[in-house]
Amino acid sequence: MSATQWLDLFNQVVQQLPITLIMIICALILATILGLILTIIRIKQVPYLSTCVRIYQSFMRSTPLLLQLFLVYFALPQFLLIFHININHFDRLFFIILAFSLHSAAYLSEVFRAGYLSVDYRQIEAGLSVGLSYPRILKDIIIPQALRNSIPNLTTQIIELIKDTSLAFTIGIIDMMGQVQLIIGNNYGLGMLEVYVVISIIYWLLALIIQGTFTIISKISEKPYQV
């Protein structure tokens, strides 16, 4: 293939990048919110709810994401019909984002909990000893350090989410991977190597951007903390 053909192929795939980014951003926001809620429940050891969270995390981390996607897309609407709630007319993007959010939240909650537990409790005691309230300690001592300690694992989970979006085409979403399947289908299977090389490079570049961004954030946050 000539350079022009490679560039044209690249442009065809990148046309669907906005859909992929929408899935990533929306799922990440929802997963972060849900993950924080799950983290609080685990840390506070809320009766009954803490056990439910453990079961939820175990299920999400032990079953394939593709299966979870099918459960959300095919099984959830049927289940809700029992309660006379009809979501069959919802856009497929809704089910994709919901499935990715539920899946990622299980992992992010553990990332957040590990970050919280990584903060030396003596710093909390020091804050209490000088009269700081717990919300102030949380804001000024725990959260900054917990986030900094969580950056490596957080980076990994975001990159995993980026890769997970490649499954969206299985329920008919035309994202970048869906576009790849269309290109291959329209060419009757010809040029598969070139197409897969292009999509691999695009996902790689997205991962490098995330890694670079969080590396910069990590370096900025690396400064001595004083209570």
C-alpha cells in the first residue's frame, strides 16, 4: 500500500473516534462516581451493603466483560419488563456505557480503597491532634495522597477501559472497531492486515496519551506533604 492509501485507511477508522471517546468519557465518569460510592461502603463497613459490594465486585471481576455486556443489553430489558419498565427502545449506546461503567466501577473502587488505605493513619491522628475536623483531614491530607498513590493503577484501568470499548461493535455500535469490521466486510476480507495494523496503532496512541498525561500529573503531585 502507498502512503496515501495508508492515510486514507487511517482517516476512515478515525472518523468513528468521537463515538469511542464518548463511550470512554461517559463510562469513566459514571464508573468513578459509582466506584467512590462502593469505596465508601467498603471503608465504612456498612452492614449488609458491604457484603453486597463484595459480591458485586467478585462477580464483575470474575466474569468476562463480553458476557456482562450481553447481560445488560439482552437480559436487563427483559428483567425490567417484570416491573413494567420498558427500556427496549433505549439507544444501544446507553447499554454500552452502562455495561462498561458497571464493569469499571468494580475495579476503580478497589483502586480508590487501596489509595485510601495507603495513607499512614498516623497522619490522620496528627490532624486530629491539632484540632482538624475529619472532613478537613479528608480534603487536605487523605484525598491528595490517596489520589497520588492511585495514579499507576488508575492509569491501568483507564487504558483497560479504552481497550474494552472495542467490544461495542458486538451489539451493533459503529465505533472504531465497528468501522474496521465494515471496511473488511466491504472489501470481502481483503486488506485485513493493513486495517488491523491501523486500528492497533490508534489504540496504542490513545494508551500513550493516557500514560503521558498521568505521568505528568504524577510528577506535578510529587512534592513533600506537610500536615
